[in-house]
Amino acid sequence: MENPPICNYEGSDYQTSFWETGGRAYEDAAEDVALRRLLPPGGKLMLELGAGAGRNTPRYHGFEQVVLVDFSRTQLEQARERLGEDARYRYVAADVYHLPFVAGLFDGATMIRTLHHMAEPRLALEQTRRVLQSGAAFILEYANKQNLKAILRYTLRRQNWNPFSPEPVEFAALNYDFHPSTVRAWLRMSGFSVRRQLTVSHYRIGLLKKIVPLRLLIWMDSIAQLSGNLWQLSPSVFTLNCAIGETPPAQADTFFACPACASPLQDTPPELVCPSCGRAYPVQGGIYDFRLKGG
């Protein structure tokens, strides 16, 4: 699929309605524990794919610079408001299938709560690998179809789809759950070696979140996460992956590339113009807009 459909959070108050007032303190803290376990101690340039309003961005404090990528401009505007005017952060509106960067640019990347919106996840992973240097760390989170709740519902015939089958399940429009073995296979085929797996948000149950103190629930999850290399039965799985194969580092004077034809671009705000295909990409309010219009 050359131009897969894109899940667009334009105009959404997702950060506020889902995370801040939606009773997700446990999930957020559990993900923080997983990230602290998997993140490298430091690096130069981190790529945050599906950055949204910047919920996780401050957690990448070991990197000199973080590039936030999201398809929604309004999400990036919210991230700028949240993070303030900080030279460590760059904001890029783009889709993960057409990343506007030269090859071998980043020495770290994350994709959290993003792959589950991908109609073509393999293509998204291949694009991620293209812009990473050899040996770069890539932290991927995905929604796991083989979780205990799905297994129980399937056993009791409360759902039709099989949690043990390898194919993705689209439970709502552009919302997918994936089988762990399938995701591992995609990662290997895309040029990654899976180094570690953590199972996260084991206790994502409304009643438990109400009756069990938050700190205890987080501690319980932090212990359960360590089972990730043995089995994956939680609704969320984090993987630490290493970019393998030879990818020459990007030249020192290059950064952006045309998402349509891959030609290097000069960083010339308020507009970047491709010397090869002539497409123009605006920069407004500190946000680079590389979203391809009309394919």
C-alpha cells in the first residue's frame, strides 16, 4: 500500500481527556518504569515517533536533542506549550511512512502507543530503521492481542477473533492489536535485533485501579514487567531493539530530506524547497510541516 491511511489526532484534546483526566495515572507511571529500564544512558539525537503532546518527551533527558514527530499539528502545538521554548526540541509534522530525514541520522528512537494505529506496520518499521544509525537503540511499544483478558474472552466465546493467531486484529477503525511473535518477525525483517522485552500495564482493570493504592499498583507492575522475555500476556509490550546492518552515519551538514523523493533539503525557514521535485514545506510557529498532500 503506497499511501496507507493515517490516524489523525488533529484538534484532539487527547492529552487532557485521556491522560490527565481519564484515570490513566497507573498506565503512565508503568510506562515510565519501562522507559527508565530500556533507555540508553545518553545519546545525541532522539527521534520520538507519535510524540503527540509530548507526554514522554521529558523522559529522554539523556539525549542532547529530541525531534518530536506527529501527523497532527495541533498535537505538536500542545507539545510546544507543554515543553516551552527549549532548543533541545524540534517539532516535525509528518507521517511515519514518509519520514523527512536523511538516512543514518538518529542514534535513538521511540515509538510508543503509535504502532497500533498503523495499517502497514512493517513499512513504518522499515522507515524507522532507514533513519537510524547502525547500533542505534529503538524502543517500540505495541498493543498485544495475546493478553490475558482477550484469552479469557475468547475461551468464554465472548469474542470472535483468536488471540493466538499471528495476524493483526483491527478492533476499531485504525486501531490494531498485534501478536508478539509477528511483531518480533517484523522487527527482524526490518533490520532490528530484539534485545529485551517488558510486559506493561498488567493491572489495567478499572476496579483494581480504584481499590489498590497507585504506588502499590506501580510496584506490582514493575515486578511483573520482568517476565517479558519469558511470555507476553499483558495488554502492552515494550521492546528494546538494536539497529543492525551497515548504515553510514548522516553527513554533518544534512538533516532533512524530501519525504516525496528523498533528496536532501536545506534548512531554510520559513520554507524548505526540494531542489529535485520542487515541493515546498512550510515552517510555521516552530513546526516543520512535511505532510504530503494529495499523495
